[in-house]
Amino acid sequence: MAVAEEQALPRLIGADESAAFEVIHAGTERRLIIACDHASRRIPRSLGTLGLSNQYLDDHIAWDIGAAEVARILCRRLGCVAMLGNYSRLVIDLNRHLDDATAMPEISDGVLIPGNMSLGEVQRAQRIRELYDPYHEAMRREISSLVSGERVPVMINIHSFTPQQHGLDRPWDVGVLWDADARLALPLMAQLRSGGGIRVGDNEPYSGRHPADFTVDHHAESLGLACAGVEIRQDLVADPGGQAAWAGRLARALEAVLADEDLYRRAATATGD
């Protein structure tokens, strides 16, 4: 990469635009961090609309509908730290490895993304430098601040999913995603099911074992932190009432689960990546 070429580019994010991420400190005593990678549909002004109409920028391809407000309410209810990405996953997906083609997708759910077509190395590096790296560096700092001796924090990653995909219904109300460490996921699923009437997916509609799941893999599983992804069906959190209801439901379930002191110890499954 030509350093001069990179330096010649105007900044991706203007001085008057939102920072790459938002950190909420609703309390620092609880060893819990909530992540919300796909919280926003915002596009940096310098990129226009990526060549897309508002129809697509309002759609699930641009963000996880309802997830941000669920994360904010949950953070306040539980008195913990939350980290939210402030720009659309179409600009750069914070929950992907950088060598994944979907990190800066040219197509998403069948929709061409004109502003991502044939991105050069310099343009890709700019998005990484201004959006991706700051988010993950801040995540590392927040996690480190919650480590005390042998006691470590727990991580929850909040997402939402579409009611249908490729013409097939997805019947779950919520899914809990996990990989090798089940300390958080199994009791969380049990709590969510205990009230009845809620269809809880076990590694559905996505799997926590899928390699695309970067944030939890990199920041939690690699360090042996108890962790889980939570996917809520988008139509259930599309309005403030649904967002508040689901944040409350998750808060009640997590309050019970987080009382287990074993969650705050490193698992033997840590990979050290």
C-alpha cells in the first residue's frame, strides 16, 4: 500500500459525525459486558448511501433492527458496560474476520452494494483503521478493566434476525448461540423457557460454532470468558414496546444466571487466540 496514497484520502468520518462506537457505563461493579456489533444503519457522509436507496438502508442488511435499544435497556437494567457499533455493517461488519468476504460485502442477501464494489486496498484499510480497529481495541480495554486476579467478566452479544430467510419461516422467538463453553448458554436457555410460551433456539437460527462469529470468538472464547450470543426475532423488537419487553425478559433471565460464581472464572476451553 502506498502510504502517501492513504494519507491523501480525506477522513472517512467527519469531525462532526458520530465516533466509530458508543460505550455505555451504566455501572462498573458487575463483571458483564454487552456487545452490539450491528447497532446502527449509519453510513459515513463521505460514502453517501453506498449507492443504496433508503429501502435497503432501513432493512436488515444494514443493521440488526431493534438490537441497539435492547442492548441499551439491558445495560441500564443490569448496571454494566455496553459497547455498540455506530456504523452500518455494510460499511464494515464488526463481527467478521477481516479476510471474510462479508466483512465489506459486495452483495448482501441478494442485494448488490454499489459502494463496496471493487474496493481498493487503501479504501479497505481506511475502513479498518477508522471503524473496525477502534471498536475492537476499545472492547479489549473494557474487558481488561473488568479483570481482577482470577475473576473475569462475562460477555453477551446482542443481535436480531429476520422472521424468514430464503422463503423459510424461522419459528424461534429468540436464539442463544454458543460454542464449547456452555456455562452461560445452557442456564440462560433454561431461564428463558421457564416462563413458557417462548420458542428458544439452541444455536438457532445461527450457530455459535460458525467461524464468522468474530466478536465473541476473539474477545471472549479465546480468553476463556463465559459468553453467549443472543438473537431476537426482528419483528418482536421493531418498536419501543417490544424492545422494552425483550430487554426486561433478558434482564430477569440473566439476573438469575449471573448469580453463579463459576461464570467469573476462565474456562479450560480458552484458545488464547
